[in-house]
Amino acid sequence: METEPKIRILQTAPGIRKGISGGIAAMLANYGIAGKLAVRYKIDYLTLCYQPMEPYQETLESFGSEFFCLGIRPKSGVDLVRQAYRDFKSFLSIRPYDIVHVNSGDPPIVLALCMAAKASGTKVVIAHSHNAVKESFRHELYYPILRRMIVSKSDYQFACSRVAAASMFSSKYAKTNRWFFIPNAINAEKYSYHEDVRKAYRKELGLQDDDFVIGHVGRFNTQKNHVFISKVFRKLAERDNHIFLLLAGTGELMEPIKKEMVETGLSERVFFLGQRKDVAGLLSAMDVFIFPSLWEGLGVSAVEAQANGLPCIISDRVPEEVKVSESVYYLPVEDSVNEWVDQVLRIRQAEHSRNNSVIGSIFDMNRSGEFLASLYDQFFKSKNS
């Protein structure tokens, strides 16, 4: 008896920095691997520029996934959108798929890829919003038109939060039940706290038992607000000699922050760990996680921190959907350094259990993977019945 061929799905990701996977690529890989979608379906991955999806690519290839890159050189404006449309349409004419799942935080690119997929005859086209775009005055002029077009040129709309839905599809559309909430789910068990892991990492970093570690995971850019983290830490360092700062990530603003720590004499108390594949272990070494982003589609790093049982202090500009545990504290980031300092010190004095509150929640991949699979099956059946 012949088995039915697997549904063919193409998931697109934006340009990935060479050798480094961003948050969207990590989420797609989580669904493919931990969510077992790469086993259930024939899922391939396509990026606009640069192909590597480390450290996930080898595992996904073992499930039969293939990786493609349009090879578009980084540029901006109309030329980029036009080339993305033309090259993606050409790609799909050679390699057709049952479902094209477009992932990006940039509305013009999402629209171009959705239009190309529809023009090539793809039956199911999904537009997926992963971030909240910080708009300029120029964006405000034409983004309303883009949003309407994205909805009309895609069959279904996904978003990781209501804020992300509003950013990509309009605030009015986000208030309806016409879009689907797809959590940026994680392999929850992987991020559980382990005492032996904590001791090993802290020993490697030269930390003592009574040292208190503030941690953050995120790219060094304006959005993640490392300047604010620096201000909070400098004030805390004045009040407690046993407080340290652990920063995992890379980016254009890392060197200025490093220079600032040297100039203030705090470089010995700050760990710049770069891009890491062992975030789960690093979280166990921390005592509190701070996340003062200026904007976010969701903020999956905060979900990972909660899975580790860490108390989390989070910007009030981060969507409320990210809160899973009771040890999440929302604070403003405008003129509020002292509020963050005081909250860190309160956490410093209190006892906290490191229970994994993400297991069994909507952010647990075991649950969310099944939900996304049910949508893929439903969409495919509705277009092929």
C-alpha cells in the first residue's frame, strides 16, 4: 500500500547574518525539530540573503529538509522589493509547494513574497508577523496600504502577539478573530533549571556562591536597549560589590557598551559572551533576567528565561502575552532607572523557586507544534477538497 505524499511546505526567513541564525530562524527550527513538523511534512527553508541556519541546519537536513537562498544582496527600498518578488516567483515556478509560509518583520518584503507565491499558483499562502515595526513618519504614509494588501494577498494571517498582528495587518484587524496566534514556542524542557549546571557555569566564569548575576540575551541593537541595561547596572554596582552582569549576543552596539564599562571601571564585573548555542546553561547561572526592549513582537528570550524559573523584569513595551510565570515584573523604560534598580534589589533579597512554568503552557512546543500542524492540515484540505 502506497503512503500518501507529505504536504510540501516552504518556510521563508529574512536575511540571516552569515553563520548566525536570528530569532525567526530559531523559531522555525524549534517547530521543525522539537515540534516534529519536519518529520510530519516535507518542510524546506528559504532565506533572502545568506543561507546558514546554524546550529539547526544539520538536524533539519537529517529529516529531509532542504535549504535555499535567493542570494539577494542587502539593499533597501523599491529595488529590494522588486527583486524579492521576481526571484521568488522564479524559484516557485521551478519548485512548487502546497503551502508557502512567509515569515518576516518587514511588511514590504512580506507583501512581495506573498504576491509572488499567489502569482506562481501556490494554493495556501500564509503571512506571519514576528515583530512590531517601529514606524517613521515615512512609514505612516504608506504602511496602511501595505497592511491591507498583505491581508488581501495572503490566505491566512499569523502573528506572535496582538501587537505584532497590529504592526503587520493593522490595529483594527488585530482586534478581530480572523488571524491566528502562533506562539514563539520553545523546547520547554531544554531550558529547565539545573543546580549542577549552575555551579559548573559559575565556576567557569569565576563567580562565587554569594555573587548575584543579572542576565540578558539579545542582539546589541537599539531595540534591545543595552544603553538602559548599562545605566541600571552602573547604579547597582555602586550599591553592591557582588552584583555582576552577563550579556549574551552580538551586534553593532556591543563595542560602545564594552568601552563604557572599561571607562567606568566595571569591565571585570561584566561578561560579554557573544553569540551562544548554550543559552539554556547560561540562564541557570543567572539570578534575574532583565529585558528592557523599546519594542517587541513578543520577546522569546523572556519565555526561555521563565522556563528556567528566573525572575524577569520586563519593559512595559513588551507584549503582555509573554508573561507565563508569576515572577514577571513589568516596568516602564522612560526615566525609570531607579525603579529597575529597586526591583533588582528586592529580588536579590527574596527567595525564588526555579520551577519551569512554561511546560504545558502555550509556549511549550509539544503543545504548539500540534496546533500549527492542525492548521496546516486544515488549510491544505480546504484548498484541495
